Amino acid sequence: MYQPLLDYIKQARAAGMKDSQIRQELLKVNWGREHIDEAFKSLGGVNKTTSLKIIIFIVLGVLLVGFVAFGFWYGRKYFNQGTTDNNAQKESVALPAPSQAPPKESLPPTTTEFTVASSSPSATINSTTTPTGL
């Protein structure tokens, strides 16, 4: 195998070039397809930096999905406290009907005495009121 060809492929991969780009560049300068295929086969055929980038991308995607799922689960658990699930477990208490209400306390009537200034020696007005609607 021709060592400068292998070195070029290694350097191009290290620089981040895709294998398809490297092939195109080698074909432009008249390297034969057989030599190019043999060189890629001897070097492993797959660009290691590209595969590493793909693995990192997949791992980050899985982590992102995991964080979003956890956020929904935690948010649902946190924000639903005291709402529909908890209310269903509480006992219902019936309000008494007005006919079952205890009678209103009867209050004694109040008496108010007014003195009015007049020409007569003593003018008094008596008024009696009974409280209602308590």
C-alpha cells in the first residue's frame, strides 16, 4: 500500500473531512478507485471522528429526552397536589337545608327614651324596637 495515500486519509479525517469528501479529492488528482477503496479498507473504512460525533449526538439526545420526560413527570406530580386526585379522596359534607337550621335567637325589644325640648315642662317620647334579621 502506498504510504502517502494512507497518511493523506488519516490527516483529512483528523481535520474533520467526511470519507466521501476525501474520496472525491483523491479522484480529482487521479488516484484509482481500487487504490482508494483498498486504503480505506486498511484504515477501517469509517471516519473515527464522524462516528464519535454521532455517538455524542445520540447520547446528548437521549439525555435531553430523559430530562424533558422527568420534568413533565415531576411537574405533574408537583403541580397536581391538592387538586383532582386529592379532592376525590375527601369526604363530602352535606349542607343542612334551611328547614334544619336552628331557630334564630329571639332578642328582647329595646326601649329608647328621647327628651324633646318644648314649651311643655316635660315632653318624653318612648320608642320600642324589635331587632330582626340576624
